[in-house]
Amino acid sequence: MYYPHRHLLAIEGLHPPEITHLLDLAESYVLLNRSGKTQRDLLRGRTLINLFFEDSTRTRTSFELAGKRLGADVLNMSVATSSVNKGETLLDTAATLNAMNCDLLAVRHDQSGAPNLLAQKVGAAVINAGDGTHEHPTQALLDALTIRRRKGRLEGLTVAICGDIAHSRVARSNIHLLTTLGSRVRVVGPPTLIPAEAERLGIAVFHDMRAGLADADIVMMLRLQRERMAKGLVPSEREYFHFFGLDQEKLAHAKPDALVMHPGPMNRGVEIDSAVADDPVRSVIKEQVEMGVAVRMAVLDTLARVQRRNAL
């Protein structure tokens, strides 16, 4: 067992064998899912609660699918109609969850650090399903699994992450994971959307899309949130696409077999052109969604095993 932690709160701080363990286990679940079989005895009698304070389709649904395929009882808590919306604090919510004796808790929150706080207060194993601008660890794991299955490795690959790096928890988790496993990471975007500490993370920074994509193995696009334009961080959608949107012309600067990725949901015509997003050879965006279920099955399985071992 190469994963000793009670929770999965971040990629930062994980060691290569711990990440590789999760990827290898997820690989086995890809094959299991494609075979149409399930392992419903693994989490039978255990409860997974999806506690999402932010809207999500892909992440929440894939956690639900992952839990059910492993035999867990799955409860989706709709925060919009819950006591939280009536003023209940996060610590009150933690006390409520403790009283329910749930085993696994997937948490998405708009405040960085919220899953970490819950992990200190609940008996359940906590999985960070995205917190503020901090991290989104299972997204980085599914991205890594997608790359590894297509390229056979992560070490030595050049990965260009493009767009709103400063506000992206997806970018942050991917940077930590990819650099830990030996990829060369570049970030590409306008200066207003690149964090000041970027170069201290051991990555290269580019403000020109074509230079940033030169000879890249992987092109990972990020969603541009429209509130960035309201704050004046980018001038307009049209101008942003002209300089930083991925189209066939810009993609031609990457390697001929470069893969195109996007965590979704996509703003077509803003950060990515439809012809690129739907390219049947280069785009692995649909594959990322499939890998998400397998990765979350691996995480739930692993944390449940840690729980059982700690209970002995």
C-alpha cells in the first residue's frame, strides 16, 4: 500500500509512489468499467456523501457513479436547499455529518481550505473535489491518467497549460503532479492571468501562445471565467480568443501528435475552437471524462482501505 494518508486534500506534498499507486489502481478500474463488470462488495455498507457548495456536473456525477460502482450508499447534499443556505456554519455542518457517521466525504467549496478544515473536524475520509483557487486533486489525477494511457509515460513530456492560471485550481494541482512525476511544465497566458509565484514552482512562463506551444506534447486549455473580463483582466472574449484561444493555426506549433485537453465545461470560441475540441485524433476531452470515474473509484477504494487498516 503506497498511500498512507487518511484524506486526499491536495496533490502538493504527495510523493511519486503515492501518486503512481492511485494512477495504477485507476488503470485497473478503467479496464473493469469497460468490461461492464462492477466491484459492488468493496464499499458495501459504507456511505459516501457528496457535499458540493458550488455547482458541478462532471465532478459530482462521476463521484456518484464511482461510489455506486463500488457498492457504497451515495447521498448528494444539495447545499442550495440545505441548512447551509440558512446560515449554518461549516463547523455546524461538520457536526451534522459526524452525527450521520458517513465514511467518505467529497467536498467542493468556493473557499480555499474548506475541505482541510472539515478533515480536521469529521471522522470521514475527506476528498477535496475543488476548493476556491487552491487545488482540485482528482482532476489532476484523471488528466495524468489520460496522458499516461496515450503517451505511455509522464516523465520527460512537455505540457503547456494555457489560460487563466492565476485563478485555476486545476492548473495548480496539475503543476504539482506533473512536475513531481518528471514532466516539463509551461504556463501560457496574459500577464494578468499568470500568478506572481509561477516561476518559483519550477515552470516556464510564456505570454505568447505560439512560443508557449512550440514542440509541446500536451496542450491543456483552461476555462476562462467571464468574471475575469468584468474585472478588466482580459479586454474581450474576441480579443482573448485571437491571442490565447486554441485553434488549428496555433496548435500547429505543438508537436504533430500533441494531445489537446480541457477540464470542462468549455467556452467554445473563447478558449478553444470547436474544430480543435472535437478533433477525433488530437482531442482527448471525452476520454478525460471517462478517466474521471476510474480515478474517483481508485481514490474511494484507497481511502476506504486506509480506514480499515487504521481501524485494526
